[in-house]
Amino acid sequence: MPHLTQLVIEGFRNLSATTFSLSPTITVLTGGNGAGKTSVLEALYYLAHGRSFRSHEVSTLVQTGQPYFRISTQGMADGLPLRLGVERQMTGGRVLRYNGETVRQQLALTQALPLVWVSSDSQTLFLEGPQHRRAFLDWLVFHVEPSFPSLWQQAQHLLKQRNAALKAKAPRSLLLAWETEWIPCAEQIDQLRRLILTEWLTYLTPLLQTFLDISDIAVHYYPGWPESSTLIQALHRNLARDNALGYTSVGPHRADLRITTHGIPVADHLSQGQLKQLAYAFALSQGIMLSARTSQTPIFLLDDVPSELDTMHCQRFFDALGQLKAQIIMTGIELGDFASLHTTEAGITHIPLQAGEVQNQSKSYCSLA
């Protein structure tokens, strides 16, 4: 289980070059709008995922006037030292470091640092396109099934080759050659998703009563092609369409989780408050399942939680995180926003920020009040 003790940020957004000391339990970042609270969470997210949750442009992440940003962290994982780092140049160059060694792929950092990100946008899981729900499911498969990362990379490579052949109007024989390799990978991904989904629902279901008092939440898995046919049948049936589009329109890259209550999509039936509660239940279920399956507990990055949940549900959420013994890094306007929460965790760290600079970092040992 990773526990971070230090986060170093240089040249990232509006943040001054700073070393943050992190609590093994709860670190609270406070400050007004523009103080840089969310940027600290974003930096750690970037280190773990190689991308931001706010922008796809590196130029918006590198601080004005700086040629690069650097993010690094230290901690422990399974009793051993853990050191991760990334440097990203304004010109596009990138250096990744894992325990002092330069690595080529982001994969090593992502596997070492499982994060669960929760914010006011978390309900987009239910409101926006299938890619968000695929990403949610694949996070679980990625961290639980060791074979998944390499299988996914292989499937993506082969899919790109088939798409390139479609775009180039290549002969059918070439498409068949790529399909012969891609279909077994795609079917294995589908099977892993189905297995993980079935198991995950056993962790989600008890949480739904705690957070929603609604028992009739159904999660239906759509594989990315009609369930009445095999993938190869769906490919052949959609060949003319794929040729016209220039890309593959069926397959695991089109999968979705269809989430309903009383047969109606939750986005059309639940209130905004209920959708937020559902999103928090989904986030908790990720951590609970990962802990049960791998003895790893993800680090939870929580952006302005007190403003998103009422006091009762907020307390339930933190109680569940406490049972997980999860490391939490969270933001709020001021420490008083958390006064209604009760925790017995020791070593809570408070980091006030103003205009991207740390003011007076302090520790409390009893409560957030």
C-alpha cells in the first residue's frame, strides 16, 4: 500500500516551488479561490497518470516564464522506499523516474500510485459519454488484473493498425490480417471486464443503501457490440460502415456501463445531490475492492468535499475511508469547513495556501475542528 510522505512541485501552474510534507492519514489544503489547492491535487494526479484532469495542453500546466515543470514524491510501498518523478518540458520533452531510474513508460508510475479522484465533477460519470464509465471500469481491471495493462496496449496497437487500413481503403485481406490478431485480445479484455464488474457489484451494493437509501440501482455492461452476436460477426456486419467512417465502430473501445434506477438512466431520474452521493459510493467501492483484492489502498484526492455532500453523508464517507485506512489529501476554503466531521486519526496535516504559496504548515493530532 503506497503512503506518500513528501510531494515536491516546481514550475507547475501558479504554485511556487514547494516541498509539501504529507500526513499518512489526512492532509488538508485550504485557501480561497486561486490559492492553488486544486493545482496541488492536479500535480499528483499528473504524476500518477501522465495527464491532467483539467487540460490536455502542457503549455497551460507549465508556469508562465518557466521552461518546464517537475513533480516528484517520496514515500513507502509494501515496506520499501518509493520515489516517483516526472519532468515535462514546454517543448514537449518528458522524463519519468521510478526509484531513481529513468523509465520509458508512464505505466510503471500509474501502477505504483493508484489514485481515486473525487470532485464536484464526479457525477459526469453518469451525465456524459461512455468513455468516462469505461475509464472507471478499466481502472479496476488495470489495478486488479496483472495481465490487463499489456493486453490493453496490444489491443490498442492492433486497433490503430486496423483503423489505418480502413482509412487507407486497404484490401480486405489486410483488414482480416489485423482482425485475426486483434479479436482474441479484444475478447480477453471483454472477459476481464465482465469478471471484475461482477465482483465490483458485490462491493458497491452495500454502499448504495448507506449513501442513497435506494436499492434499485442496476448496472448493465454493454461490451461495445450487440450482445446477440459475436465480435467477429459484428465486425463483418459493420464493415461497410467502418469503411465509410475510416475507423472501427464496434469493439471493447466502445463498451459502456448503463446505470439505471427503475429502468430509467440515473441521469434522468436522480437529483443532482443524489448523483453526487452515487459518485462518492462508486469512488469508495473502487478503494474497497482494490484493498480486498490486492492489499493496496488507493490514495484519495478529494476536492472541496464539504461543499458537495451534506454533513451526514460527508461523515459516512469519511468513516468509510477511515475503515479503509486510506491516505487522504483534500481541499477546502478553510479548516472550519471540516469542523462538523469527527475523526480519531492522528497526525492530520493542515497546509494553508495563498496565491500559490504555503503559509504556515501545521499538524493537529485529534480532530479537524
